[in-house]
Amino acid sequence: MRIALATVGILVALYTSSVRADDYRDATDAAYCIGVLQANIDIWKGWSPDVQSKIAATMRYAEQKKFRKEAFVEGAIKQAKLDGATASKMTSVGLADANLYVQSVRDCYHSDLAGEQRANCLKRTEPLHDRIENCEMRE
């Protein structure tokens, strides 16, 4: 009986710590995505008004998605699943990654590179693209 009770206790403790780790990862991922979304919004707002009018729905969707992620992160902070400093750092990293990605892609296209050189230049941006793309896949 004691062994069964101890086993159940251990399983509950393992499940609880696993859930906490998942909650922490979800919250940090959401904070990162807030930065990515903010970078996208900032870039789009810098475009001409006629282009902005064509992508207005996309901008609204990004703003709404950012708002939902902010609410999620704020909830995680209130529940002590994430601290504010970590959330802020992850948001800054997401913003920096998205801006670096955009600048790197621009450099590849606006330089005198052609063909295979341009392809190699763009290939170097893939790790950033993959991290940023994860934000698009998550809701």
C-alpha cells in the first residue's frame, strides 16, 4: 500500500513539474512572438498608405494576435509561471531577431549578389526564418 501511494505521489510530482515546464515554455514562446509581431507591425506601418490599405486585414490580424499573446504572458506573470524580466527579454529577442532577419534579406537582395551567391546569402537567414515562422504557426 505504501509503495503504491509513494508511486502515485511521485507520478503526480513529475506531472506537475512537466506541466510547469510546458507552461513556462509556452509563455516564453509567446513573449518571443510578441516581439516578432511588433517588428512586423512596425515594418508594415512604415509602408506607404496605399500598400497599408491593401494589407489592412493582415495588420489587424497581427495586432489582434499580439494582443492575445500579451494577455497570455500577463496571465503567466500573474500566476508566477514566468517573471516579468524574462518576458521582457524574450520580447526584445523576438523583436531583434525579426528586425535582423528583415535587414539580412534586404541586404541579400539589394547587394550585387546574383544566382548562387544570393541563394547562399539567403540560406544564412534560414535559422532566423525558422524561429520567426514558429510564431506564425502558433496561435
